[in-house]
Amino acid sequence: MTSFDSLFRRVITTQSFIRGWGNPLHLQELCANRRQRVAIRSECMKLVPAESVQENTIQIVKQETKGNRLILDAKFPSPLAVHFPHLVPPEVATAHFQLVLPHNHRLGIDSIPIGICYPGTGDQGYTRRRVLTANPLIKQYGIGSIILENPFYGLRKPKHQVRSSLFYVTDLLVMGGALMLETMLLLHWCQKMKLTPAILHGFSLGGHMASLAFTTWPGPLSLLSCASWSTSSTAFCEGVLSRTIPWPLLKKQFYENKAYQTFYEYLRDGEKSSRSNLIPIDPVKDMMRLVMDEFTSLEKYARPPESNMPNAMFIVGTHDGYVLRHGIPDMNDLWPGCHVRYIPYGHISAFLFNQSVFHHATAEMLQRQQPDVKLKKNPIIPRVTINPTTNNT
């Protein structure tokens, strides 16, 4: 684990899941719906059918020109809130995004490649991603951006929540489900508005949410997932983020409420690996591992269409102290044909020093999806491959 990642986390005082696990009945319902609907592409598509998305489904609330950029703020009802309103706080029920295009773009008339950009942990609002990602992508490659506000962040932050400190574990699970369905709606809308071809991309939490959303779409699509991997379980149970979790509170709730123990046994019974036959040293941490694998492991979701595999890339830091890769599925095994590139950085340093690498890879993945896409410069060039090393923990 890199010392810089560890030191940076000590400076950030935000904690995770400060009120505990969340409603155990919601845990059970979220799990059942993930397995029966969201994780099965054909069933997931029924939650956001193409015919339900029209041009006016998206409400433009603000439009302005800044220099050579056209910036539109927009919103729409989150499909997860439509189908499961009791699971979604009212502030989260409306999705917000900012659309960044060239100043002379005619929305719905002109065609332009588009990236849907997801936020990393704590990245609230639009400014950081507009400055670091959207503006360079337009300037260098002619790629527009949809900067999607995260559930529980910014305009979607529940009352009394401080910064990005989620109240419950279930909030993270709702976040993932909401973003997956919202992405489907946005992709339907993009097709109607000639915002194509499209790529989903993000860093860390944003990269993983992009990966989850990538599994839902049956048509042509690209993915760039930076500083994320096949599951979030090691990040929350072993990585730097594990220090932000109130383990004593989770333990207290676990042993005081039989419903949590019942759900834990349900997850253990359904685990196919040989590890399920072992008695865990710490049942509370084991439950966190099982919950995160249940909801965030890409192994638990539909494999993307084979035609989209060459359009997907993971950029991984070889010294990442947040996203640990040992003991979990390798993306080359889960998604045969996807691209994996390694950079010799930790989590934070990868973000600070590799923005141009991420921009280039975004354009490259769009061009792999559609070779004749009109970009300002050709991104596919020979690149140096850095041999992977294991995480130092």
C-alpha cells in the first residue's frame, strides 16, 4: 500500500456509513431485485424501455455559453425512484447532469461523440470534471460530455448528510442501482439527440459505476474505467477506505438485530466459493465483504456483449492503496477481450498525473467502437505496456 494514499486518506476526515447498515428489509429487497432484474440484461432493459424515453423526458433547466462551450444543466426522474420509490430518498429521486458541447452545436441536429462521466468519491457538482475532463475532451478530440451528478452528492444530497459521508451501507447500493438505470435512460436519449457514439468513463468510484452501467446496455458502447477493478469488496474491507468505516457500530447493529445475521447467513449460503465453508474470524467484516461482492462484483452481472469487449479498457495503478486486486477475479478472465493497462502509480498520484492518459484512452475506446468516428486527432497509437505488479499491502 503506498504511503501517499494512506497519508492522503488521513487528511480527509469524511467517514462512510455513519449510521450503519441501513434497513435490513431494504437490504433483502435490493438483493432480490439485483439478482432477478438488474443483473439480467433483458430484464433490466424492461425497467427503462426505449419507448419510455422521449426528447422531453430530459428537462433543460439552464443553458449558457462560456467561451467556446455550450453548457446545459438538465434533470430527469430517476427510473429507480419510479420503480422503487420507498428505497430512494426524495432528494435522490431526481437525476441531474450537465451537458458540455461546442458553442455552435445544434442539439438534436448535429452528431457528436459523447462521454458520460461519473464522479469519484467526494466529487460533488460539475466543476472538477468539467475543467479536468470535459473541456480537454472537446478541445483535443471533439468529444462532448454528460457530467452526471452522483446520487447522495451535490444537488442529490439528502438533508443532514455532511459532504459525501453516506449514512448507510444501503445508500451505496441504491447509488449503484440508480446510476445503472439512469445511464440506460441517458443512452436512449443520446441516440435520439444524435449524441453518438458513446462511452462511459470515470475514476475510482466513478470508474466502477461506469463498469456496472456498461453491463446493462445491449448496443454499441465503450468503457474507460480508471483506478477500479472487478469488485469493491477489497477496497472497503482491506484498502485505505476500510479505515473510514465505523466497524464498532456495524458490529453492534449486527449482533443486536437478528435480521442482519439472517441476511448474512443467506449471503454465505449462496456463496459458491470454498471460502463459504470456512468459519470467518470476523463475521461483521465478512458480511461487508459479502455485501460488496453481491452488489459490486462484475462477476454477479451480465457479461457485456462480445462485440463491446474490445471497446472496454481498465487503467490500473500498480501501487494503488485503495483498490486492491489480490484475491478477487481478474478482469481479463471476467471479460475476455477487454483491455487492461497498468501505470506505475498509486491511487491519488494516478489521478494527479495521468489526466492526459485518461483523455487519450477515452478517445481511443470510442474509435475502437466506431473507427470512422470524427475526432480532432487520431488517438490509436502504439503505447508502452508496463508489466503489472502486485499490490504492496
